[in-house]
Amino acid sequence: MTGLDTSPLRRLHRLLEHYTPDGTLGRLLLGGPLLVLAPVLFFGGFAMVTGAMSFLVFVTGLVFLLASPPSLVLGVVCLWPVYLSLIGNLESPEAYPGTNRPTGRSDYEEDANPEATLKRRYAEGDITREEFEERLDALLDAGELGRGRGRRRTTSEREREMESAR
């Protein structure tokens, strides 16, 4: 397992994730032009290499050809979290694993009151009623909530919880 963490590809991915912006707009502004630039560099470099009249044009074409794959890869890496959030696998690009920078909201406040966070997510429609009940029961069973330690909730208590979350 440690071999995977020290691989050059893993280190390169961590480095890219560290320096790419977390937000959707930043990722679109960086990744979009890179994805447009990659084929332009490739086909422009190919045209320069095949129709080169001088050595300088030939070398410039080679540089363009060599620069196109990295710009394509960097564009895909930048836009991958945006794609995952669009298809619903992530809540937002900021939630992509490997981006451990602080976000605008306080993680301490959310961790301090998991019940309030759960109620907020249910009220906003992020989770279904069944997910809300399961997660609230899991919090109660884990002893995370002060008033419900060591006992199961009744159906009427569940109903009150869900009504107060709305």
C-alpha cells in the first residue's frame, strides 16, 4: 500500500491538486483554455513540422507537439472534479478528495453539531427522508448526540425531528 502512495504519478496528482483552484469558476478558467489550447498546439506543431522551411520553425513545431499532451492532461485534471460534481458524484468541486484547504464555511462548527448539519442538509433537500433517518439513527447509536445516548428513538420522536428540520 505504501508503494502506491510514493509512486511518481500519485505525487504528481497531489502536486496538481495542491496548485489548482478549488472552486468551479477557477477550475473552468484554468482547465477550459488548456483543453482548447491542446489541439491547437498539436495541429499547429504538426503543420509546422511537416511544412518547415527553416530549422527554427521545425524546432518550434516540435516544442508545440511536446507541449500539447501536458496541456491536455492538466486541463482534464483541472476539470475532473467539476465533471464529477455535474454528474452527482460530488457535492461540489471543493469536496474533491485531496483538496485539503479550508473552505469558506467553518468545518469546526459543522463537526461540533452534526445533528444541526444533518437537519440543514435535509431541509435543503440534499438528502432524502430515508437517508436522514438512517444518519440520525447512526448519530444516536454512536453517542454523538447528547440527549439520545444509549437508547433508540421512537417513531414519534423521529417524526418530531423531521418536522423540526423542515
